[in-house]
Amino acid sequence: MITRWLRDNAHPLRTLDPADDDLSDLEPLRDIVGDARVVAIGESTHRIHEFYQLRHRLTRFLVRELGFTAFVMESGFPEGLAVHDWVLGGPGDPADLLDRGVTYHMGKCAELRDHLEWLRANTVRFYGMDVSDSSASARPAVDACLTFLDDADRDYAESLRRELAPLFDYLPADRTGLAWAAPALGAYLALDPRVRNELTARIGALAERMQAQRVVYSAATGRERYETALRCAATARHTDAFLQAMAAAPHRTYAGANIRDAAMAENVEWILGREERIVVTAANGHVQRWPFSIPLLMPAGMTALGEHLAASLGERMVVIASAFGGGTLFLHRPVPDGPPGHTEVFTQDLDSPDPGSLDALLATAGLPRYLLDLRAVPATGPVADAFAAPATIMTGLQPTPVDPMAAFDAVVYVDRVSPWHTVLGHPAPPGAAPS
């Protein structure tokens, strides 16, 4: 019965190719999205060709047909400002933007290069929403504030360069490895607590002064430039708090808090003050309206970005998950005796998803790729029971706990996935397609 119901209610996707101008197979999105201001698109795992294609193609439909004006990505907020300016016609080298303007190394692929070029051609704004420096340090956010203060308050900028900037000298100079953030985090955790606390105090003082000087700084530079710099200061504070929580974790006697997702939600709400309708893209675990947890590593559920946004937006946010039946994943692992932060990349096949996952249920339709409105699932009966059964969704090779019906409004299922198409200068796993 479930197979028949899925086939009757699935909306097959003719292609995932964003360059294909026929978007008619995405028409069901009109009813799914309705008047939502935020459409959050999740991906089961990063660095996957099909998921980059999917979110690009969905973005094209949402922009062209439903009037969405901005694309927001799981990437550092301050770093994304350069990408924002470039897509609006500003100067810059796309290769450098993919490297420095998109964090977690998630920009180093041909798929995102093509997506950014389309955003620029169609004047669609770009924003990062995440904490800075791939969650490894507050330095990029502080640097963005310094650039602003050079014009708004030169004396204070010079003071920060003397007293705050040198505190980041602990960061490793080598940032070329795919996992460079790991030694950066290790170096932070190895700091004398007094140094960590001084970082926190000085970043907090920066954020408070930026707030207190709203009238003065806005008059000096213009309101929007000031507000953007203030958001960078807030992001610096959030990033530092994320790192301090990590340092405190071994001795904590109380439940942890998901500072990173709360920071992303705050940044999205700031973006919504400037854009009427936006596309938000991140891992399923971030966009879901359900606490995120990882068996063994992080068993206690922590409040996700999607939960924060649902609390403020209600039905004006729609969450579309991604799921997959199998394929080849892009992975990397430490190089034995290699330099810190450097890894070797490889691929690993997943023949089929965990039997108790939403992915496994969706695979029973036997369709290569389709969109499904989960709100169409009956409230009672065998189909309702079938959708109540899955307790996980695949995150790469790992099934992660979730209640799919509570967490998501819709899902796109892709039967087979493959590694992204890497760009020059980025390691590619054996057999991966070049740009």
C-alpha cells in the first residue's frame, strides 16, 4: 500500500540540472511554499553533486516564479559579505570568493561557482548566516569590524589592533588543509584560560561599544553599513561564546546549548529585516524543526536553527529535507603523520540506507527522484502508520534521530548521489568529476 501511495502522491523531478529552463516539474512547490517567507532546503550530507544541483534548481524556481530575493547559506556571515557584494555586480575573483567567501570549504566546487554566477546574472542577493572562520575563531568577524571602524572610529580601531588582534596569534598559519579548523580549535583549547577570557572580554566590549555608538557610527558611515558591521560584532561574540562553551564542556555540570544554531537563527532574522522572501540552505540537521542529536557523540538533542525560526515565523517557514537511496559519498580522513589539518580524500559507497530511516521508506517508491509533500500524508490509517515508523534520516553514512513528520514539510528523494565536481586547487577523491 505504501508504495502505491508514494507513487500516487510523489511529484517526479524530470531533472536536477539547474541550467534546464523547463521548471514545470517544480510547480507543486507553489502549494507547498504558499506565502512562506523562508524556504529552508536541507541536504543529507555535504559535498554532494546532486544536492548542490537540487538547491540551485529550487532557488531558480523560487526566484523566478515566487519572488524570492536572496540565497542564504550555511557559511560564515562576515566572510559572505564579499560574495554579497560580488553577486550585486561588485569586483572580485570568483575563485577567491569560493575559497575565502564561503566557509567550511563548501565553496570549492563547480556547482556553487555556477550557482553564484547565476545569482550575479539575476541580481539575487547572497548571505552567509553562520559563525565565522568555519566555527574555529572570531577573527574574520573582528576583522570586518576593524575595516568598518577604520572609517567610523579610527582611534578605537587602532586600540583594537594593539590589544585584541594580537590575541589571535595562536591560530595556525597553515589554512590549506581540508580540516585546518581542527588544529585551530585545538590551539584555542590549549590557550591559558586567562587568554581565552581576555578574548571574550575584549570581543564583548567591541560588541557593546558598536551598539552604544549606533547614532554616531550611522551618521559617519550610513545606517546600512553600520548595521552590517554591528551584525559582524554580534557574530564575533557568538563565535567566541561557541568556543568558550567547547572549552567548558569537559567540566560542565549542566546541559549544553546549541550556540551556533541560535547564532544562525539570529542572523537569518536580521536578513529578514532586509529581504521579504529568502532561501535558506544547510544540513538537514540544522533546518529541521526537531532537536538535533548524534548517537554516541551527542545523544542529547539540541535546539536546531529550524526550531528557532519556527518559533518566530510559524507557518511562514517551510522546511524541505533531502533524502537519498545510496550512491558514493565524498569523505576525508587524517593523513598518518601528516601535517596538522591535512587530510586525504576518498569515496565510500552506501548501497542502501538504514532500514529504519525516512530514506528507506521513500526508496520503496522505486522512483529515481521526486518531491513529496509530507503534509499530504493521511492522519490515520496504514500510510500514516508507515510514516510514523521512521525514527531517523540519513546524514551521510550515519542515521540520525528525527521525527520526520514533525521536522519537515516536504522532502526531495534522490536515488543515487555522487561527489561534487571540485574546482582547481581542491583535492578530489578518486573518480570524482573535475570542473
